[in-house]
Amino acid sequence: MRSSWLSTHLAAVRALLVLTVLLGLVYPLAVLAVGRLPGLRERADGSLLHRPDGSVAGSSLVGQSFTDADGKPLLRYFQTRPSAAGDGYDPTATSASNLGPEDVVDTLPDPKAAPGSDEAEGRQSLLTQVCARSAEVGATEGVDGARPFCTRDGVGAVLVVVRTEGLTGPATTVVSVNQACPEQPFLATYEGVRVSCAIPGDDYSHGVVTPVRDAGRTSAAAPVVPSDAVTASGSGLDPDVSPAYAQLQVPRVARERGVDPDQVEQLVAAHTSGRALGFLGEPVVDVVTLNADLDTRFPRRG
């Protein structure tokens, strides 16, 4: 009996040692060796991009924010899409905002709340974030940043309508919930009722949330600013933008670098990837590699 017990445990120890050698040493070393093969080495190292002096500028697989210390766009570079990963493109905090399409009502900063509290800081809804980003991109690129359900000042065009019978009946009170007093509401009246601005800290949950599509801006029906310019990717690390967003930025980048727009467009085309397998996904432009190539071929003058 003792001999059988000992032989069983010795077999288990031998199996542990063999598997440790195979999976803990041989397999990792084999994978490392394959990663050193020509054509695979750069990808295995993270598809790193290097500056002329040899320092690492980033990875073609991870996006970057091309902004100054104040978060304003560096006009000589193509801009990436927004990022919800940490403070932006943080590989250690990859994530999305987790905000859905029904997140349209802001929590307005309450000056009466304790400093540093969530109530004092407030929170922008996903809709207002999109509206603000679209207005900013429009101003940067010199185009109309209007979008459906957005006001002229870049917040969600949302009313809370209080009715006589709850969800139905004539309107008695209408509040533009994303515009804090004393700001002028984006609509003067709604269903014959004067629209008032929102008072921070007040509860409007008893009313009907009513987004207004055009908000008095007919050009918002077909936004000039593409959707990927105002929404974050699921990972927060996506280095790509749509060809439409890249083309929108060509005139600005060409002007800032003092080159012909056709030359910049050719560079954009060179960094554009088609659909995977010819039918999966959409064409994309890798902004990180595009900007690195810009610095090499068309360095900023002056």
C-alpha cells in the first residue's frame, strides 16, 4: 500500500516537472524565438514608432492625444478621436465611458454644494459631451459644428415638460434642463408655454424628458463633423479615425505646415487601411503613424 502511494506521488512530481519545463521554459522561449524572426520582430515589440534620434515616439496600435499642456489641439497635427481611458489613451486604464444613448440630461454644477463634491462639480451627459466636442471640432476646422439635438452653445437640447396628467395633457411648465440660469434657453416657448432655464440643485424628475431635434438649427440635419470625431472607442485606445474625419482636417494641417493640401491628402491615403478581408469593418486612417510621417516629410516651418 505504501509503495503504491509513493509511486503515485512520484508520478505526479515527474509530471509537474515535465510540464513546468515544457510550458514554463520551452514554450515561452519558442514564442520569443518566433517573435525575433524577420518581419515579426517589430510587431512582437509592440509596433513601436521611433523618432529620427532613435527614441520611441509611440505605438501604431495605441492612440495618442496631440494636444498642448492645456488640452488644446496642436493645429499642425491630425487629431484623434476622444478617449475615455484614464486621462486619455492610458493603456493601464483602458475603458469606455459606459454612457448610453438615453444619457441626455446633465447634472448641473451646484454652487451651494460642498466644494469638491459630485454635486458641486456636476456631470455632463453623453449628449452634451457629443455636442461640445462637435462645436469644438467645428471651430478648429472652420466648419459648422451643428448636430441634431444640440444647442448653439454646445449642450444637449433637452426640455423637461411638466404636464397636467403626468405623461399626457397640456404642458404647464417647461425647463431647458441643460442650460443653467441665468442662461437664455435655446427655445423661447414650447407648446405655448414659456421655457425657463434650469436652477442647479432643483429636481426635475417629475417631468417628461423631451429632446428637441433641430433646436432651431436646420443645418444640424446632416452634421459636417463625423461621428467618430465626437465619440470615444470601446477601448479608449483606438489610433484610427474615419477617412471622412481625416479629410476634414487636411486643409488645417496643410496650412499649418505650409504645404500643398494634395500632398497631405496623398499621405492620408498612404495611411488608410481598407476593410478587413475586404468586407469586415470600415476603412480607417492610423493617426499616430500619419502624424509621425508628417513630421518626417513635412516638418513645421519657422
